[in-house]
Amino acid sequence: MAVDDRRHDRIDHLAVALSVPDLLCEVSKRVEPGAPIPSVQWLRLQFWPKTPSAKVALQYTGRLKLKYMVQKRQMCKYHEDAHYASALFHYQKEMAIKYRNYTTFVSLDDKHKVPLGEPGYPVASVERGKKVLVSVEKSFIVGDHDFTRSSLTPSVALVIDVPQSIDGSFYHGKVCVGIKDSVFEASSPYRHGTELSALLSRQSNNNPMMFIYTDGGPDHRVNYLSVQLTFICLFFIHDLDYLVAVHTPLYNSWKNPAERVMSELNLALQAVGMMREKLATAGLEKVLEGCNSMKNICVAAKNHPGFQDEFTDSVQPPILLLSSLFQRLKLKNEPFSLFPSSSSSEVESFLNTIKQIEPDIQPTKCTKASELATFPKLKDFFELCCLKRHYMFSIKKCGASDCCIYKKPRLPKEVFDTISHLPDPVKNGDIYKPFSDVYGTITTEEDRPSLQSCAEKGNSGIPFNPSGQFARNVGKFVECSECSKPRVLYSARKLQCRDQQRLDFVLSDTSFSCGTVLQDFITDDIGDDHILRHFFVRKNISCNSRIETPFYSCNCFGNVCIHCGTSEDLIETPGYYPHCESYKCDSTKVAVLKRKRKLIDI
């Protein structure tokens, strides 16, 4: 690399150690058995001080030419459902404690994609600005994130040791990590379910109750039908009596216990710069060089035989490197374990479990709740055994001994009879009622703040009038990760061809929700040239808001329902905006009359 050629000191693309305890552990493996091993604190004082001018620097000897710094913490944003979701998570933890002898509690999360550089060009595994442990005589230099075609996705499953009381910690347990190729092993609800099922099969205890807590990503969002079908497959495979899954609202993934594991993974990820190997066939490597996105790589794999196998082999060395680094990590002195990613055949075998209810169903093609009408048995199962909420989904056996769908309950009858679905948080003034007061009662979501209608008046957050003309300058929209409704992008200038790829790259790696300001995704170290500084989305909208009228007037997109954003079963009446059949008889969401243009007589 040119940057390496201009330097005269020693250069590394890999840090010395993940942490001070890890450095002590690695060095102790090289000394003779029985050799005296110093303490961690004594070893730390042999480094160079972080701040030489500070008074505490007098305690450092500088005998080892190493320096040690920790990374900064990230800031969190507020969501209107934060208090409501916290109460729901509190209810879930109290219910898990109530049935702790029969419960398996799992927290799931995906870490941000780890970029892989091109052959001969290693790329930093984390964003710039993070500090790592390196030698004083060396420079830790890797490439920037803007030059990557491939990446890896670490998936974390924390099997929590449920405490005996609510005051106990839910951050103790076994950490399991899987590393997947983001291109051909993309994260999906079905893949996560297959890997979790295999992980639970290796556990010594097969408890009849399962509690799952995740973030609000599309792979774990419990109000998605694909995620619900995944939980039903888990329910049948492990013969569960009760399963409940809860996810966090947007900007609140830090509440997920598995999120705390990410800071541990950062110790390994910030210590390495990685790259893939060249494909074995020169012609296929040339094809890969012409692909500028993961979508193009998938298309190339369909058009060129052997491309996928060679690409998979090229990312195996960085996967093995990360695996060796993750195995050196611990949580509460409990070492991490690794699990393999699921193959396509394993995922297909996992999904076939749902055919116990509907033999003709194809789960990968059944993605919308409206499609359940064609599967009456599955629809009846949802109505009889499932409880669906915005942040929660639960399944409970009916308890009938002659049930033709699943086996009889495994729990003792006196315990099973006391089980009810996880209740919704119920307000008592400005706070929510205790779990003991609402468990076993019939509750609704009426106290969820985002469910209540909100006024759309106020500042849109856009420095110009967000009309159809400014929407036509971009010709793009972003989809809300909460409600899946399209939200229009506006710009005062027309989108140039050179900015097309940059905008698509940034939006593909951004989780958007209604009311989010795009400029909030800009970090301080990017500068004034960030592509999102020129594009805007209305901030005075929520998931309950209808589709904006510029979506239709700009003539850049197809017709969708003005209420929910779906493009199926539309009713198009002259003079009215399109709406779907599901709202045909709903008096609260009637057809919306188009605004007529005012004509001036000359």
C-alpha cells in the first residue's frame, strides 16, 4: 500500500492483544510451567501512561512499550414507547422468575457488519477513532470502510441464567457467537430460528417454556409474519408449552442484554483489519471486481457456475481469524462458544415444521398477514393459541389432551393451569401497574403511546416546502422499519448520477423509522461532504400517519394504499387516493379525496 511505503516505522494490521487480561493470558502460555505470573494491575503499570502529563503517570514504569485506551460509548436517542417497552420487558423478566425452574431465557442480537477489504488491502473492522493496544514502535494502519464489497455478520445468543429475584442480574449466562457471510448467508428470521433451534438442542436441559428478547431489527420484529412463523416452528420442534418473544423499540437496543456482549466483541474487532482472499479462478475474480454491491454479487452467482463456492472459500480465512479471537473472550469468567451458520438445507428443514398445521404452505412466500386467509388451519391456530402485539408475540398450548396439532403439555397440570399470556402494560397514573396486579387479567395495548393518534402539525424539519417537485428531484423513498410504510425523500437539487451509488450505499446500511431526521445519522468525523446533508424526510410524521401526497404527485412510484402502504388488493376510485380492501369497511379509515387544483380564469 502507498501509505505503508511512505512510513519508516514498523506497521501492523493487527493489535497486540484484546485487553490487558488477554495479554497476560497469551504471554503466560509461552512461559515455562510454574513460572511466577504477575497480577493484571502490576502488568498495567508497566505500560506507558495514557496521559504523560497527569499525576497518575508517575506510577507507570514504561518498561513495556505499550499503551492502552478504551473506546468511547455511543449516545442513545429517545422513543415515545421507551417507558412502555421497559415496563413490558420488566413484566417478561418477572414472569421468567415466576417460572424459572421451567424456563429458558435467550437474548438475541446481530452485531453491525464487519467489512472485508479486497485482496492485499485490509480494512478496519470497526469505525475509525477507536483506540486499541499497540506497540509504541508500530503504527496500526488499515483501509477505510468505503472500499468493501463483502462483510461478515456476527450473531450473538445469550442464554441467560434467570435470577431468583427481580433484583438479580440478567447479564449472567452463556454467550454463543456465530459468524456468517453477509452475502450468501444473509441474516433472516428463518436462519436465526434454525441456528437457535440447533443451539437449544445442544443444551442439557430442554425446558418447556421459552422467553426471547431481541432488538427491533427486521430479523427479530415480532409483528412480522415471517418472525411469527419462525417462533411457531421453534414451538413445535422443541415441544414447548409456552413461548413469548419481546423486542425493543427503535433507538433502545441498548436495553437488550445481548447488546452488552457487543462491547466485549469490540475488544476483538477493533484489534484487526481483514481482507478476503482472491478467487481461485481469475475470470471469476474479474467478474467480482465489476460488482459494487451485494445484490450484484448474488446476480453474478446465478450467472456464473462455481462463483458462489469460490466466493465462500475466499471469506473463510477471516471467519477463522474472528473465530479464534472471539474464543479468547469471556463474560463473567465464562468463555464464549461458537456455533456454525445454518445451511440452506437446514433452514428448509426447519421451516417444514410449520407444515404440521398447513401441509401446502410455503413459509418463505407467506410474508403478509392478509395471506393467512388462504390457510384456515393456520389462521385458527393464530386465533386460538397466539397473542399478537406490537412489541410482543406469545404462543400457548390449549391444554386439551385430544388436541390434533401438538402433544399434551409437559408442565405439571397445577403449573400449566396458572400460565397466562404475558400481559400488556397498564397505566396507573403516570406509571405502569406492577406485574402481580395485571398477570392473569385481560389487557389491551390502549396505553401504548405510539398507538394513540398524534397531530401532524408543526415543523417538518425541511428548509423548503416538501412538495412533489422536490420529491421528483430524488425519485426515491425510504421504508420505515416499524410500519413498512414508504416515506418520501426530498432534495432542493436534482440527484446526480455520481451520488446515486453513494446514497444507495448509505441507505442500505441505515435503519429508518417514521419521524427520524436523516442528518442524525451523520457522524462528526465525516465532515460537511456527507451525502445525507442534501436529502430530507419529514420529521412531523409517525407510523400512524398516512402516505404523503407528494408520493403520488411526483409520478415516480407506483400506487399504494394511502393508509398502510401496501400495493396489493388496491381499490382505485377516480378522484380518490388508492386504498386496500382491508380498509374498505373500516369507518375510521375511509377513502381519501384528492385535492383539486385551483384553476384561474384568464
